[in-house]
Amino acid sequence: MTTLAIHPFFADGAIQFAFQKATTEGKFTVGALFILSFFSWTIIITKFRQIWIARRSAKKFFASYASTRDPLDIKRKGSAFAGAPAYQLYIRGADELDYHLQHNPVTIHGETRVNAAAFEAVKVTLEESAASQAMSLEKGMIVLSTAVAGGPFIGLLGTVWGVMDTFAGIARANSATLTAMAPGVAGALIATVVGLLVAIPAMFAYNFMVTSIRAITQELDGFATRYATQIEHTYVDNRDIEDKIAGALRRAGQLTQPATPAAP
């Protein structure tokens, strides 16, 4: 029974017949829906690929990062993990930290560190990078949401317009037979069919991608916090204010202490 029900729809050209009987406005509506479908499928394919690469590369990056205790070790080794949002955040933070280590160093017991102000600059960089990566992941999602929300309504507009023209033609012809109504109604309904064919795949893809992007974003925020904490423990001058003042006084005393005169 299912085969008999599906067979006429495709084999006998139901869609082709309906499109041929559609009004000019209905054909324009179907054309607009095909354009929306093209952009929607472009975003679906692109985002699936981006999310897949992001997950695969992030897994490798996190494994590499967990194998070292130095926050700058991956940068110094020159390792790269293209497509991993966490790596992009890491490298921007590492570049900022490395800049301050070179230009604003604080030497403690022979170790080079940075002060609290430099660390705040590093944290701002991490926050900006996390926001930038989240926006990159969400880029283009507006097209899918438009297809989900607007596709059926655009199709409904074409259908209502086509039915209105059909009834207007029947009224002018004074012929209300099924034969006179069927072609016009079929031509009107194709807009709704196409609108649903645009919206349904976009809806499933949108829900999957939103969930995946949210998971990646949360993972990114957690890594940014962990990375900042490790930088603070390893490279930030965390001495008490008393120790800092004492160290500054000792350095000042060494600079101002007069040289011992040579013996006669």
C-alpha cells in the first residue's frame, strides 16, 4: 500500500505538474525557497565540517596540553592544532604572556615572571579570544534559524496566494467543478511542500549544531579559566606586598651604598 501511495507522487510527476500549474507568484515563492535552501545546505555542510575538525583537533590539543606542566611548553615546541578553538585561545594567551616576559619582566630568585598588571592583560586577551572563537562557531547560524522559522511561512504565503488566485479564476469563469479547481490548488500547495522541505532538514541541523557549539563553548571557557590559573601559578609575581617592598629597599640600598675607599 505504501508503494502504491508513493509511486504516483514521483513517477507520475506530481511535483512537476503542480509547479507547471502554479501561478507566477507561486513560482517566485518556490524560487525564493530554493535560494534559501541553497544557502541553508551550504551552512549545514560548512558547519558540520567545522565542528568535526574542531572536536578532532581539540581532542589532540587537550591531550598534548595535559602532558606538560609549563603553560608555554606547546608554544615553545612549535606544535600546531589547526581548527581547535582551544588552541587558538592558547596561542593568543601564550603570545601575550611571552611579550610581557620579554618587555616587562620581574626577576625572582633567578626566575623571570610578570607582575599583576601584565597578568590582567593576559586574562583580557584570553576573554577576547574565547568570545572571538564562540562568534566564529556561531557564524552563519542565522541562515539556519531563518530557514527553520521562515521557510514554512514563505511557503504558506505562496499557497494562500495561489488558492486566492484559483478561487478568483473560478468565480470569473462561473465554474466550480473539481476539474477546474484541482490544478490551481495543486499549484498552490507546492509552495508549502517546498517550504517544509527547506525547514525540516534545517531544523534538525540547527538543533544538533547549537548543542555542539554550546558544548565546545563551555569547554573553551573552562580551559580559559584553567589556563589562566596555571599561568598565575607559574609566571606571575605573587609575593606579598611586604616582600616586594623589602626587595625594592634592598635593591635601592645596593644602588645608593657608597663604594668602600681603597686602603692607602
